[in-house]
Amino acid sequence: MLNGLKISVVIPTLNEAKGIRKTMGLIPKFVDEVVVVDGNSSDGTRDIAAECGAKVINERRRGYGRAFKTGFENCTGDLIATADGDGTYPIELLEQIAGHIAKNDLDFVSCSRLPLLDKKSMEPVNFFGNYMMTKAASFMWLHAFDDILSGMWVFRRTCLPKLELHSDSWNFSEEIKLQAYMNLGKRFAEYHVPYRERIGETKLMPWKVGVDNICYMVAMRTGTVPLIRQLLKRPASEPLRFANEK
């Protein structure tokens, strides 16, 4: 464990009533706070999360990345962990992963799902997309990534100001890892974890997300992300501001 550090878990949700209770039940007792950022669910997700002890934020601005950024801004932990609200990620292994961070003097660990320990945990089309996106990132950055699209990361809060996080969408997942790799050097690493079948229905459209992800990686590699956002008439990203810094 990282002695004396406050630990936060941030979970984005959108209609995850079937999975959020299971997810909350997996979180270790030593975690200081759980922040659930909900995209205005209509199925009672927020009520269930609050009942389970989470601090719940209703974020009306849509987007996977937007939910995470809102969570980072409103959590107070020195060590931040993330997971999805569908029970897929092994957040119960947080102590083991935190120990790996301490032992190896790391700032950011991305929890790799690949290779899958349980092949039934991911639909074939999703596995193919994750595999190809990871290979594309490895080729473009000349680094052998294991899983560029994992949604579970454990990192020190102090590293966030070093990362340029623009995306409010699904490609936030690749962006935060690539930014960590580029800006943290050897203090970035991947850590293999088991992955489970999701509870509830997926909101992801694989081919649309896949095309968006590959285009975003090209924009990152060529340094044209701000231009792309301007052409798409999306507002420029603002620096992350934490709860006790506002």
C-alpha cells in the first residue's frame, strides 16, 4: 500500500442500475471515497450508487471523458483509481496494484485486459477492435502497449497537471494513457488484470468508436488535436481543477 495517501475511486455511469451495486460491492474498505459521475441516467443508477455510499455527481454534459474529468475535479484522493460501473474491472485488486506502484516508484498504471484470461468476457468484435487499436498505438508511438483502451487506471493525482487531456468522448481512454506514456516516461506502466463480462447493456457502437479512436490517435501523433476540435466546433479543454483548489 501507499502509506498515508488518501485513495479515491472514480466511476462514470450511464444507466448502469444492473451493475453499479455489484461494482460498489467490489471496492475495498480502505478506499476513502467513491465518486460516481452519472450521465443523467433514467434507471435509478444514481440512487443505487448513493445508497451504496458513493458521492454522486449528475453530469449533464455527455461523454466518457467528460465524466472522468468531472470526477477528477471533484475527488480529493492522492491516489486515484477508475473503473466502469458494469462490474467488468477488478477494482477489488486495488491494494495489489497500489503496492505495485509503490514498489516500482510509478506514477501511472494502466490495467491491461489483454490477453484476456476469460475469452467470454469480451465480444469478438470488441476484442478485435481493442487489439487493432492497441497495435496501431504501438506502431505510431514505437512502444509495445498491451491494452490502449482499458478503462481502469490507478495513478497519483500529482501527475495529472502533466497530462494534456482534451477529449470528452470515448477516446479519452487512449488519450490519458498516451499522455502518461509521453510525459511520465518510466513512471508509466501497464499491469495485467482479469476482465469480466459486463452486467447490463453496452452503450458502445464498436465500428463508430473504432474509427473515432484511430482518427484521434492520428491527430494526437501529428499534434493536430486542437485544430480538429476547432473544426468540429468543440470548445477548447480547460485545465483540471480539483475540489480543494477551486
